[in-house]
Amino acid sequence: MNNILKSIHLAIVFIALLSLARYSFAAAEKYDIDATHSTLGFAIKHMQVGTTRGGFNDYTGSVSYDPDDFSTFNAEATIQVNSIDTKVEARDKHLKSPEFFDAEKFPTITFSSTRLEKRGEGTVIVGSLTMKDITKEITFPVLISGPVKSPYGATVIGIEGETMINRQDYGISFSKALDNGGLMVDDMVKLVIEIEASIKPATN
């Protein structure tokens, strides 16, 4: 009799754990990045005195997010290199060339998160950034806002943050030396994200 009761108890515990797992999975909702209300940008020092800014206009991605369970977080993005935009056509053409991104050979930049975690008072996304077939782990301090409901019925979150990477790590090595020994194009690049992602209401 004791063995039967123990078996029943274990079965109840197992079923409860499965139910909890299903609830946690369902709570992590998938949001699609809304490129019309988002920015994927960068900034880099030029001649050690100025800053050149740019971004990408063509990208897709999604975020799975539950504010109460960071373990379910996942973020993916694919950027089309040919959509690079610094507001100067000649410069954009140079950036697409083999001296920089080599867009013909490496048409996309991708990011895939590995985890979301609390660090001190902030939140960071840790993931893999791939450019020119070189993958490096990066850490992105972020502020995640929402979810909120839009007037049109969509559920929306916001993600903002910035981090620094060394372009040399990704084989983007073009530069010229200045008379004072510095570089015309700095090695360190600031990446900036300002993302809206949404779940659109179901339509019949």
C-alpha cells in the first residue's frame, strides 16, 4: 500500500511539474521586431576628432520575452549588409567593399542571444554576433520596457542599449595612419539598438 501511495504521489508531482513547465513556456511570448519603429545603428570615431554614425535599413528578427522568467528569453536578428546607410553614398559603397564588410561575399550580419541576466542594477543580453563568418560573444546592457498594449491591439515591448566592439575582431581591418600615430578610422565601434517588437492581434 505504501508503495502505491508513493507512486501516486510521484505521479501527481510529475504532472504538476509538467503543468508548470507548460505555463512558463507559454508565458514567454514571441515578439517580431518592427523595423519601422526601430534603429540598428553604429558610431565610430573618425580622424580621432569626429564621429561618423550610420545604421542598417533592412533587417528582421524576433524576441521571446517573459518579464517574470528571464530563462525563457531569446533574441534573433538578421541584418542585410547592403542596407548600410551613413547618408553618404560614396562612403556606403566603400563600406560594402572587401576593405570593410565585403557585402557580396558576406551579405548578412546575424545575432543570436544565449541568455538574459541581471547584473547589478541593470540587465544584459549575452549572445553571438557574426560578421564576415566570424562569431564572437558580446554583452549588451539593455533597458527593456513593457509590454504595453497599442491602440490597435498589438502587444509591444521596447529594448534599448549600446555596447562597444572591436572591428578588428571581425576582420574589418581597413585604416590609415595619421601623422600623430593614431588611426583615421578607430578600431572601437559603438553599437546602438532602439527596438520596438510586437505581437499583432489575431485576425479572423
